Amino acid sequence: MLAKFSVENYRSFNEEIVIDFENVRDYKYNLDSLTNGLLGKILIYGKNASGKSNLGFALFDIVSLLTDKKNFFTDDLTFLNADSKKDVATFTYVLKKNGDYISYMYKKKNFNSLIFESLKVNDQLIYSYDFVKKKGDLNYLDVLDAGNLNFDYFENNLPILRYIAYNTPQKEDSIVRFVMDFVSRMLWFRRVNSNEYIGYTTGSENLEEWIINNNEVELFETFMKEIGDINLDLEVATANAPGMPEKILIEKHKNKPLIFSNVSSSGTKALELFYYWKKNFENVTFLFMDEFDAYYHQDLAMNIIKDVKKYKNLQAIFTTHNSSLANNSISRPDCCFMLENGKLTSFADSTKRELREGHNIEKLLRSGEFNEKS
């Protein structure tokens, strides 16, 4: 589980911004918003250009560093904060493995240029390495079962942790396997422009073809009815048209069939994408759904959150503008955050008011109760 994350001098974040997943309040309701005692299902609010998407890109920078999973965002021109005089961005991930804390920190000057890397376990430095000076402290690698690792052929700018993972036999419960497994199963996606995603897998699939080829048509119909009250009567048909797949979905109607991909709404297409990724949620460690409800009615957005909350071992972040989701019926004040002026603060920490289950959180949000106080 991710216990803490911070980033500094990255894109819109000049100063360090921190999200502490251990900052859990003693609320007795919506316990399913927690994941193994940590903040588990989080809503992040913020005005346009407040940095919600940038926070997701920052969180998932580690995916491209340690794995070969897909990352479509590789912009070097905007990688560092434009107002900062610092020449590197600093990323710190603190993972919790049973009772141990694994702190992995690295610095980069652009998307592909690693400058520094270190790993600590319970505040004990296991290794650090300066990629500019090409030297570091590697004296405690035996903790990672890598004490005898040969660095004669070490490729400069390849992360030490990744080098260890690829070149040493690791036990099933090792620290290295734990970190690499967590990162390899992270997933970020959104439907604002197209099927954009980071992590978890590589390549891309046509969603409709995937539904057809995996015999998911009836399950997809059921899902759409249950979560969105959308009634679909779908059938697989042969397209027989240039530029189209051999098999397509059609909607059956009284007078004539319609091609599903041509008539489905933006909301339906967003749900189709959610359905596609939902099949993996049991295996995903950390989920980031950016602007997840951009095409959803508020009731449907609530149903999506409730659905994700069923996955008890999954940590998830939803970014949104929808104030109606700030509701104690589906969330809690320590799991709702305001991102403003480069600062991320939970509703619980944004006010001196003692928030209770009976409070109208949406009304307080609309009144500016959780905005940064001058």
C-alpha cells in the first residue's frame, strides 16, 4: 500500500506537495473508504488548472521509471516547474509492507534523465546513488539480497532498484518484489479525449472488439443496466464495410438496427471504458481516474464510486468538479481533498469545525469552508 507521496518542482508544483494516506480520522462511517487502514478511496476537488491531472502524472512517473508499462505523457518541456530555479524534480514514495516502511526517492531533470536515487527501510539507508558523479553508497544491498550483485556492467541512468530486480533472484516476499509488483500494477486512465492510460499493461485494444472477442456482450448489457440504468439490446453483426472491423456491435430496435459505436453517447462510451478496465480491478494496486465523471450524471458518478469501493485491496483517487459527490453518504471528510495553490488538504484538515456524519459537506464545500484561508 502507498502510505505517502510527495513531489517537488514538477510541472505546476513549485513547492513540495504531499498526500499522506495515513492521515486517517476516527470516523465510524464509510469504513469502506479505507484500504487496509489507509486512505483508500479519495476524491480530489480543484478548479480548472489547479493541478489535478498533474498530480496524477506525478504519482505515475514511477511507472515509466521502474517498468516498461505504457506512459503516454513524456513532455520534457513542461516537466520542471517554470517558476522554480531548481534544476531537478524530486519524487518520494513511501510504501507500507506489513509493519515496514519502504521509502523510495529519486530526482530527475526531465522525463528520461535520472539524477539521483535512494531507498530506505524504516529510515535505514539501504542505498543511494548519484548518477551525475556515478558513485553512491551501496554498502547495505545485502538487505535486498543483492550484496553480491556485479555493477561492472551497470548501465548509467538505469534505476538501481530496477537493475537489482532484473539481475538477482528475489524471494516471494522480498522488498524488491513488493515495490516492483506494486508499481507494475498501478493504473491511471481517463476518457476526456480518448482511451488514455498509464501503467498496468502495454499496447492498446479496441474496446468493442474486446467485448466481442471475450463473449462479454451480455455481461456488458447487465453492467450498463445495473450501474447506469441504461437499457441496451446488443447483438454481434458482420460489418461488411471498408475501414471497419469484421465484427461490430449493433443496437436492436423495432424498425432497424443501429451501429453501437455510431449512436452511443459520450457517457455510454465512458462507461464502456470503465467496464473494460474494471475487469482488472481485483489485480490493480493503485487506481487514478482523472476527471472520472466528466460525462456522467451525478447519480451515475456516485454509483461508480460505490462500485470501486467494493475492491477492498485497491487504493483509488478520483478527480472531479462535482460538488454533489462531497457527501457523507458515500465518502468522509478525511477522504475528500481540496487542491488549491499547489497545496493538497483534506476537508477534515481544512476547517476548525468538527465535521460529523450529519453535516452537509456539499453545502460547506460550496460556501468555501474548505478553501485555503488567506
